[in-house]
Amino acid sequence: MTETIEDIEIELLLQAVYQHYHYDFRNYARASIKRRLLHARSQLGYDSISAMQSDVLHDRTMLPRLLNYLTVQVSEMFRDPSYFRALREKVIPHLRTYASLKVWVAGCSNGEELYSLSILFREEGLAHKTLFYATDINPTALQAAEAGVYPLDQIRLFTENHRKSGGHSSLSDYYTADYGRAVFDKSLRSQVVFSDHSLVTDAVFGEMHLISCRNVLIYFNRELQNHAIGLFHDSLARRGFLGIGSKESLRFSEHAGSFSEFVGDEKIYQRTTP
Amino acid sequence: MTPRAIVIGASAGGVQALSRILPALPARFSIPVLVVVHVPRRRDNALVELFGAKCAVDVKEAEDKEVLGGGTIYFAPADYHLLVEGDGSISLSSEEAVNHSRPAIDVLFETAADAFGPALTGIVLTGANHDGAQGLKAIGAAGGVAIVEAPETAEVPTMPAAALEQCPSARAMSFDQITTYLQELAAP
Ligand SMILES: C[S@@+](CC[C@H](N)C(=O)[O-])C[C@H]1O[C@@H](n2cnc3c(N)ncnc32)[C@H](O)[C@@H]1O
């Protein structure tokens, strides 16, 4: 289709955000970005994307608000329980053999996936020797992840997911209910490093035994997926594991040959090359 | 103009409605068909299995970043939005529900209208909500062909009626008319 004025404005806004703030959304899957920016424009009350761009450039406080539109923060604990079950049953036995472990949750959003893994590692008796890295580009999400507080009305789903993942403790052991909120135990994050890290613009993270990056790659175009998977490859220890989202794949990546399917149905891969 | 894609949205009663339309597509049908059906969050692939057994053309679940190919029916996976990119590939997304639905018909229709403009046909079938109305309007506005299942004969008329209200230029058709229309697109 021919480029509309709106398409041009979006291109320019993304370029501006990149040049001024170094957040690079230029190679994200454009259809979703466009929908979300048009939504931002109408919700924030602008007549055009260009008018919004002007404020984004001149008013720093606009950036976090815009990031909340540009990034998708939908998540849940033990999302896709069968993935966590596969980690528990198939990956954990391999991880047990190491003296110490590093786990990277990339694109951790509000922390749901991180706390799920932290609980799982505790249940499997590996928590004491594991260091977690939880990273995201959205500062609001990272703050929420550090806080570990979720609306109580989500707990039913989380509890059900946890049970289906093969959890052998009760999720209620890990949080206290408080004014409609579930506050997760801070010991779950005593061995977690939270940090701002972009899979697009930042460097390799060394020697991970497990990287879990779910429902982030689908927001990237093919080239960016390729780049991120290369980054994961280079951040994994030999024979380290990579888990991605249930509808994501390595097939557009030139690094696909450097991984073997470990649990194919659950999108868990193992680095094979030296 | 031969469309570059056909998009179909269906909700309550949708599986039966689609069972009258999709199996009638001839094996030589060469246009990609993208379908969003509202189904409760459940086992993947149920629709693909069901229609794969009934249809002459290939049926598959839409995969992230794949390029649309002719003569294939793509179903949105349960719990993911299905979007069309400007280059004719597709993306999946687990972002917020739209019209209380994920996948949402509006998301597919609006992004497809953006990608294909006038070279797109959109069809809204039976359903008990308003999803697809804004999307069909976008298809009409981009110069595409807008079709609704005739509300009088639809199992649940709310959704096609809402689409017709938003997109008054849409043609209301019976199942037979819809199948004939699609079969004629396949004629050499
Ligand atoms: C849909 S959430 C996924 C949350 C969780 N991993 C899950 O599967 O439930 C996507 C997250 O990716 C983050 N994200 C987007 N672009 C990123 C990038 N370039 N680097 C790191 N994280 C990114 C977003 O801020 C958001 O928190």
C-alpha cells in the first residue's frame, strides 16, 4: 500500500525517539506499533502524531507515558503452565549439576515471569545457588517488577497456572493479601538484579545457564528477531537453555542452526555450538 | 479487482457458518483467507483440525512473521491477535483484548485494510457482539469490498447488523451468495 501521511509521521516519531532518547522501535512489527500510536494520539488528545512528536521531544515527562503505549505489558504468572512444567521436568535436572546458576528473564514486564521462575527454583531446591537477572526497557514496568505487587483478582488465575505447572507448594505461601493486592515475599527477589537493558541496542549478558524471553520477539520484525536471538546465543553458557513464547520461533534467525530443540512443543532450545 | 486477501470474522454460531462457506472453496482457490473466530481460551489448533478435514484448500494456524501464500486458510491462534503487515506478512500479538476479545476481528480487519487497501474483501458473519464493525468500516473506507452475512438469516444477527450500521455500503448476503462470490473469485 502507498504510504499515508500517518505512516510518514510514525516513521518520523520513531526516528525522533531513537535519536533523542535512544529507544529504538524502528524495527518493531509496524502494524501493532501503528495501532498503539494511533491509540496514544487519541487518548492523549493530540490532533496528529506530529503534534505528539513535538511534545515528546520537548517534554521529558512524555517519554515514560509514550513507552507505556509503545510496549505491551500484558503478562501473568506461570503463563502457559506447560512451559513451566517442561522447565521443571526437563531442564531443571540438567541445571542441578551446576555449582552456581545464572538465569536471565529478558523483557520481564511487571515481573510475573520472574516471580514464577523464582518460586519454581525455590520449589526445586535451586534458589540458593541461582542469580537472576530481570531486564526490560520500560522503567515503569521494572519498578513494578521490583515491587512484586499484583491485583488480588489475578491471583485465582496465577494459582491455577501454578498448580498446572506442577507446583508442589501453595502459591499463597509466597504472598500476603493486603487491601485488594497480593504482595509477594521479598525473599523471592533477594537474588535478583533488576536492570534496564534493551535487546535492540544493548550488549551481551555473559554466561547464562537459562534465558527466558517470552512474548517479546513477536513485537519485533524479522531482522530484529534475528539480532535478539544472536544476542541470546552469545549470552548463553555452552549447552545453556533458551525458552521463548509459545507462538515465537527461531526460524527467521541465522542462528537457528546453533540451537537444538530441547522441548520443541514448549519452545525450549539448547545452545549447541561452542 | 482480484483481492490480495480475504478476511473473515465470526463469533457465536461462527463455526457452523464457516462450515457452510470454507469447504466450498475449490482446491485451485489462490487467494489467502484469514479468519478470526472468537473461541473460549482452549486447546490450540481445534479449528485447524476441524476445517483441515473439511476443506479442499490448505488450512493452518497463522504463524508470526510468515508471508501469506495463496490458497491457504489461516486461523488466528487462540489468545493472540492476528495482524497483517504492510509487506503482506503477518504478526501475532498478545496485547490487550479489543472488544473483550483476543483475537479481535477489528485488529485483523484494520491492519489488513491498511496493508491491502482496495485489494481486500472483508466478511462479517454471525455473532453476539460488535467486534468487526470498526474493521469493516475501515475496509470500506480503504476501497475494499465489505460483506456481511444477512442479519435476517444469521444465527445471531447482532454482529453483522452492527457492521452494517458502521459500514452502510456493505453488501448483506446469504451463505449461498457468499460462497458464489468467493467461487467466482477463483474462476480463471
Ligand atoms: C508482553 S511483555 C512479556 C512479559 C513476559 N515475558 C510474559 O511473557 O508474560 C513484553 C515486554 O517486553 C519489553 N520489551 C519491549 N522491547 C524490549 C527490548 N528492546 N528489550 C527488552 N525488553 C523489551 C516490554 O517493555 C514488555 O515489558
